[in-house]
Amino acid sequence: MQKPVSETALKPQRSLGRVEFVALTAALMSINALAIDIMLPALQQIGAELGVDDENSRQYIVTAYLAGLGAGQLFFGPISDRFGRRAPLFFGLTLYVATSLIAAISPSFAFILVLRFLQGVAAAATRVVAVSVIRDVFGGRQMAEVLSMVMMVFMVIPVIAPSIGQVIMIFGDWSEIFVAMAVLAIIFGTWAAFRLPETLAPENRRPLTFTSITKGFGIVLTNRISLCYTLATTSVFGALFGFISSAQQIYTDTFDLADWFPILFAIGAGLMAISSFTNSRLVGRIGMRRLSHGALVGFTTVSLLWLVLASIGFMPFWLFFLLFSVAMFQFGWVGANFNSIAMEPLGHVAGTAAATQGFLTTLGGGLIGAFIGQMFDGSTAPLATGYFITGAIGIILVLIAERGRMFHAVNQPV
């Protein structure tokens, strides 16, 4: 079985310290968050200019990207296990820049959806490589700590992305948002080209054959802990994607806060960033399972309260935002820990594992989120329903993974 590369093993190659390692992997992963959230302020203008009258249909700009992001990971996972982490990363970034620039001159809504799908496929390389590199270098609770720090930096993008999109819309139009995405990808790609070392040793590379690929996927899909925690993550991420799909409508139509949308969206993302930071400080002492299991139960309980109040028609904005904020703060304690638990037993097929898990969480979560978003009826009740159901499903899957036990500690390598 492949052993995680020690942190010091990075330094002789390119003098990449832990702080820069976290920042760089977070920057690569943030390309995905940017591609989703920077588009939100432009959905209305894109729909108006390209003749899409149904507001819910405009959400497909987000859904198409998530579908490509999920599918693309199945391609880049085995490729990164065969050729290393760097080559697939730069191929994906090049394709991402090209599709972004072409989308900027798209003549129709259907063409934009095709390009958004391809843009998601290309961006899959950044997600697969970032998670694989982290697993190459760290294991156990230390991986959860690093992943939490990465998620904290990663969440800065959703804080500022809608505001960036709003500013671009003030001085330009939606096509320039795609240009901005391409420019940022070039900047991060240049940084990685000069500073990111190859973390997959030649002796740990897997052959790129049908047998090897199917065996790798089989290893991932037949591991009970990995599969159940991945599916639990998928379910909970469906709630997040459901909010992202309908956020603009909730703040604009339900609460008449269009001018405040970027700020309110940023506050929600900021809470998740703070949550990720506190997770990185607590997980070493409390443990991944105790912390994430408690957060999942709390997330589901708050969502149930939100659902009950929304169903009886008592949902002023302050109460919605309070319950939503509490739920999303706990979400930050679920994601990084569940990903770490799912990846822990699969270090010897890290690329394929990251791809399979990323495919399931992104595509599955995206489809769940799209369904929740399409249920928008002018109130927050459909979103609350989605949050509660996805949380409850997550709890069931954790119970299956842990054979009916929750909150127990498991000895993990550090």
C-alpha cells in the first residue's frame, strides 16, 4: 500500500512549505467555486438577452457545470494515477481557459450550456489533483486538518465571487465574467507550474489499462466506509447545491433583497470558512467522527425546525437567515471530515478514489440540488425540506458505514 509522503518530502523538490501548499491546493480547488458563484448575479441578464423567460431554467447554467465537473473526474482520476498529478492538471486548466473564452462569445443559451458542461469537465482536473496531492502527502487526522485549512481558504471565493460578478456586471456584461474566469485560471496555473511538485512517485503509478481502471474503481466502490461516507457527503452537498441554485431567487424574490444578495451570500460562505478553520483546530483533539457526526445531527435538527416554521408560514428574513447560518456552519464540520474518512483507506489509489468520490458528490449532489432548486415556489419551504431530507439520509448512511455506531473514536495515523 502506498504510504503518504511526509511533509518534509516536498521541500527538497521545490521548497514548498505547508502554508504555500495549503494556499496553492485551495486556489486550484477554488476555480470550481468561482465558476459557479461568480455566475449567479448574471443569471437574469443571460436569460433576458438569450430569450430564457423561465427563471428556474436559468439555473441550468449551474447544473450543466456541475454535471461536467462530476463526469470529468472519472476521466482525470485514472489519468492522474498513471501519469502523475501535474500533467493532467495543466491539460485541464488549458481546456478550462479555452471553453471560458469561447463561452464569452456564445450566441445562444443552449451553446452556453454545452460550454459550461465542457468547462466543468476541464475543471474536474483541479479537484481531482488537489485532493490526490493532499492524500499523497498527508493521512489520518492530519489530512483532515489540512483539508479543513484548504476548505477555509477555498471558501473565500464564494465570499467574494458574487461581488466580483456584480462589479463586472456594473461596468460590463456577462461575457466578461467568462473572461475573468479564464484570467484567474491562467494565474493559478502559472503558480502551480512553478511551485507544485509531483507528489506521486513513479513506483506508485498504476497502469492505464481497462483491467487496472476497473479494478481501481472496484476497490473504491466496494469499501464500505469509503462508499457510505461518500454517499453521505453527496446527500448533504445536494442541500448546498440546492441553495446555490435558488439563492438569487430567495434573496431577490422571496425577501426583496436584490441589492444585498452578494453581501448576504458572502456572509453564508464566510460562516463556512470560519467553520472549516475551527474544524482544523478541533479535529486533532476531538476526532473526525465525533466532530462530523455531531455536526450532521445538528444540521438535520436545525433543518427540521426550519421546515416546521416555514410550513406554517412563519419565516421572516431574520429567522430564515439565523437557521440557515446555523445549518451551514455545521456543514463546514461535515464536508472536510467526511472526505478525509472516505479517502483514508484508499491512499494506494488516491487519484481514482478522488475521482470516484468527486464524481458521486458533484454529479449526485448537483442533481439533488437541481431538483431542490426546481421546487422553488416563492418560499423557503422547499429548500428547508431538501436540507432536512438530505441530512436524514446522511445520518442513515453513516450508521450503515459504522455498523450502527456514531460518535466513536477510531485510531488514525497522524
